[in-house]
Amino acid sequence: MSTSPPRPAAATRGPVRVVGTGLLGASIGLGLRALGVDVVLHDPSRTTLLLARDVGAGRLPTPEDPPVELVVVAAPPDVTPDVVLAELEAHPHAVVTDVASVKTAVEGPLRAAGADLDRYVGSHPMAGSERSGPTAARADLFAGRPWVVVGSEASAGSAVLAVRTLATDLGATPVMLDAATHDDAVALVSHVPQIAASLVAARLVDGEPAALELAGQGLRDVTRIAASDPGLWTSILGANAEAVVPLLRSLRGDLDVLIEALDHASVATAAEEVATGALGTVAAAIAAGNTGVSRIPGKHGGTRRAYDVVTVLVPDEPGSLARLLAEVGAAGINLEELQLEHAPAQAVGLASISVLRGLRSRLEEELTTRGWRVAG
Amino acid sequence: MSTSPPRPAAATRGPVRVVGTGLLGASIGLGLRALGVDVVLHDPSRTTLLLARDVGAGRLPTPEDPPVELVVVAAPPDVTPDVVLAELEAHPHAVVTDVASVKTAVEGPLRAAGADLDRYVGSHPMAGSERSGPTAARADLFAGRPWVVVGSEASAGSAVLAVRTLATDLGATPVMLDAATHDDAVALVSHVPQIAASLVAARLVDGEPAALELAGQGLRDVTRIAASDPGLWTSILGANAEAVVPLLRSLRGDLDVLIEALDHASVATAAEEVATGALGTVAAAIAAGNTGVSRIPGKHGGTRRAYDVVTVLVPDEPGSLARLLAEVGAAGINLEELQLEHAPAQAVGLASISVLRGLRSRLEEELTTRGWRVAG
């Protein structure tokens, strides 16, 4: 049984030059190679370059190479402008793009340097991994992900099209944004959450083991991305500081208010007198979070609140979750989201199945009939 | 096919009186009723009380009732001490416990009031739901979760045993802690993460729709618990302010340092001169998060780093995830963790399957052979 739709031929024409063959660059190479595109690799580190070639991301350049049509710069954000500039000069007929996760900090220096901006279009595939380097690369890293394409007013339409086509060829969904809008957006949905996760996780460094044993799915979810690479994130945050800092200041403002309110509440516990408004302040902070999280789009463009959730006990043995989901499918009910949770030293896990609103009782009935234990 | 192990008879003897029949109280009632224990319900709200009776959580008291053996107070943290005190007086031979998520703020007032502490043992089941009230109650809400049991030096051994037994009867794992240790622990692993999630989510209130469309699994994970109930959390945070505030101050200290460092980096972008140490400060903050998150115990007592992750493309149709997991199970490989992700407007999702270290290449081979597309 194959679940892969047949792969279309690439609309991207070769040769494509990939500069920087870490996780992203090598994944782009692998994806294009799978479509039959000629990919020429370059990396300042010869080890990284040869590793990328060996995993099949492309080939080394030769003196007889035809002129490249497209250059993809996949370097850390802080060195990206210089590399893009050099590539624009070295390949005077090629479209050049980069995949750095900040865009103003790339576009600005290029503009200041008088670069040939009609052939440059920035981009940012919203994909990655906790792993890094060419050996972690995947042809399908970008499948199903948004890929932001940042055309400036100087970009030629054909250059924008070439970058959109690259994204589409690699299975991503192109999203057109200008550089400032992109940078504000990723500060909000990626950079500030990263910092919050890291700061919460940093509190755990001195936590008692007994305390950490009480960790539930809430803590695990909040801190998962705190495992990300410090070097990469320093480069990202440094390059997008102008968009990140105002959001952090606003977060700190809310935090200050909350600390003051809880300080009053703390005193009140002893003195049995609650400062007027202190608890209202706490409630307002949690309620604002309710409003914010409800704005995150769900799978079908709705919000997560549009789902009913059914939680089921699943024995911790090979195949038991599969059996559960097979029976959900057999009932003709599509699973929208799935979360797994388990407690240490327990031979049972909890699977929280999200289904479209209105399907909860039918799913519960179907599963209970089949002998599953539905939990809270 | 039944996946439920046969239920043992309850070791808890009845009648058990449950005071407060919201989500937790009604779930305790349902769980005990399923074991054949006589459960008598009470709630200050007659509507909540009758709803709990109607979902099968227990019965109303009668004048002929035998003396209760155990009283479970499941009230909001701020009213719990008064309710516990009243129950200790009304039932002079019963063991009384409560399930409030803070413990010093309950034990302190009881001690000050000269309560009969040898019959009181606090507790805190680490379970809950975004939903509330008796209609959200589940007999299995506590299955597989830690249940903190807080005996003071005044508690009788038999009283501690009664509460441990209650936890075990409901499928939970008892964890013995003193009140202060419990409160510090939940501040660290639950209350501070809740506040961080709410503050990050609150930033989204004014976010552009285009920005929210770029939201990935990172933002979703960090903000999931921001959907929790403001009223309940105000009571929890107010009652545990003394443990929460020092952690928040320490988080704010780190945040201040980070904002200052990024401010320098931001200026540097324009002036091309990076303040000494500014970027090192950013890297240190992310690295501290790495260390912290690695301390969270995983399923088998290890850390999440002990898993290999394989990401697979899954068509968005009923049964396809089940087929995938069936083939993982058929390969004899146990799934340790599972995360689902999907992009808006894409007919495909990404399933990240965590398996024990060393199993990655075998799983990838098995799945690729069966026609699945393995992504990055």
C-alpha cells in the first residue's frame, strides 16, 4: 500500500547552486535531486560539503558547468547578506534567494551595498528540526509547510516566480509577505515563544528531582522547543532583535503587573486582606491568554476550540495505538489532532483524540462498545 | 477486543463523602462508584450536586446514613480550608482529605484553627482537563497520573494509608511529599509554565492574521495550556503566590538580561558594532533552556533525548494514521511518543514517531519499503 501521490516533474530548471549545505541546504538539494534537477553544492566547510554530496544532495562544481539558473543561499542569518552579495556578482544571470529565518536584516545590507535587487528574492521555509547538518537532511523536510517568499518592489516578477516554484517543487505552500511583515510575524509566532520556552526550561536547571517527577504534558509542551540549538538561535534573535524586543518588553510589562498582583495576594494570605483588584489582574492575564490562543488557526482554518476531544487509555504495547486509531477510522471518523501522554512507570498511556465538533458522543460510544476505556 | 485490564475491587471502604462535585469531585465519585463504593455527594450549588448525581457520581445523603469513613473535599483552593475544618467537625471519626492544587495555603489555616490534624491528610491528583463541571467528569480521570499525598507530622499513619489507597483505587500513583515541597514543585512544573503560556498567548491578541497563519507546532505547544480557566487559575496562583513569585522574579531577571543583550544586538545591526558579550548572553539563555528541558523525565524514567524521531507524511483521510501505526506495530517497534502536525490547506499531515534510540534506521526502512514517505 503506497500513500505517496505520484511526484510531479520539477518546474524548477537546473542547474541550481546551493550555498551552505547544512540541514536546510542539503534538504533542498535532496528534494531537487529527487525531481531530477541538477544541483551543484558549495559550502565553506569541505567536510560539510562532502557529507552533503555523499547523502545525495547534489554534486561538486566542475569548470565545464553551464551557468546556474538559481542560487539558494542557506547560511546562518548573520553571514547571509555577504554570501548573497557575492553570489549575485559571481552569477550575473541567476536568480538568488536565501532561506534565512529573518528577512529585513538580509534585505537591508543588500540594499545598502547597491546589490542587483531585481534578481534577489528572499525566502523562509517554515521548517526545521532539532537536529542539524547534512546528515539530518530530508528530501521532504518542506512538505506541507508554509514557505514565505519575500519579494521587494525591486524584484523582477520572473525572479519571484522562480522562488515560488522552488517552494512548490519541494512540496511547500508559498506565502507572499514583505520583509518587515515577515520579521514581525516570526517574532510573534516563533522567536518570542522560543525565548519563553527557554526561560521556563532554565528554571528547571535547579529544580528538585521530586518536583520534575510531577511534570505533566503541560510542562513538556511549553518547553519542547527549549531543546533547540543555541548557536542558530543567537544568530536568529540577534538579527531580528528589532522585532523581538518590543514584544519582549510588552511581555515583561504583563509579567511585572502579574508579579505585583501576586505579591499582594501573597501578603493577603497571611494578613487575610486582599488588595483591591489584585486577583482581578491575575484573572485578566489568564483570560487574555485564552483570547490569544483561540486565534491560532487549526487544521481546517478554524481554531482549536472547534474540536471535541476524547481521551482514551492505551496499553503501552506495540500496535495498541494503531488498533485504537484503526477503530476510529473504521467508525468513519477523521482524527483532527492527536496527543499522547503517559506517566512514568505506568503500563498505560492516554491518547487525546480531537474530532470535529459534534462527533464526541458517537466516537465515545463506538470506542466503548469495542472495549476501550474512555478517560477524562 | 478489550484493552481494559480487569478492575480490582476497591480497597477504599465506604461510605465516602465527596464535598464539591465539579470535575475532580464528580470524577472521584464516578471512579469509586465503578468499584462498588457507596459515595455520598454534597455541593453548595444544588444544580451542580444534582448533575453529579445524574452522571452517576454518587447519591444524596439520607438521615439514616452510616458514619462516613472518608471525606474528600474537592473545592476551589481558597475555600478549601474552611470546608475541611467544617467536615472534620461534622464527621468526628472520618479521615478528611482535599484535592486542592496548593497545600501550604490549606494546611496553614487548619493548623492555625486548631483542627484535628491527625485525621487530615492533604492530597493533589495531577490530573485535570480544560473542561470543567460534573458533566466533564470521568471515572478514569486519574488513571496513570501522579497523586501527591501530603501527610503532616500530625497525620495518623492510618489516615495517610486511607488517602494513598484512594489514589491507588482510582488508578493513580501516590507520591509522598510535604506541603512546602509540593507547593514549590507545582510552582515550578505547573504554575510558572501556565503563566508563561498565558503571557505568550496574550501577545497573539493583537497579532496580524497573516502572522498567525505562519504558526507552527512550536507556538501551538507553548500556548496549549493558555486555554485554561481564568477563575480556577486565579485561585490557584493566589493561594501559591509565595512559591510562584520567586520563580517569576528569577524568570524576569533572565528576561531583563536578554532584552538588554538584544537591545545591544539591535543597535549593532545598524551601527555594525556588537557590544562585547551581548550575543554570548543570548546563547547562554538558550543553552540554559537546553539543560533544563533535558531534566524532564521521559516515559521510562529517561529523558526525551533518549528517543529517535522519524517523521512520516500522512494523508488527511480517515484511517491513514491508523494504517501507519499498524505498520509500525507490525514491525515490532513500540511507539514511545507521537506528535501530529499539519499545515492549513494541505491534504497531508506530518506524524513524528519517537522510538527507542537505535531503532530509527530500521523503522525508516520498514516504512519506506511499505510505501510511506519519510520526511525530515
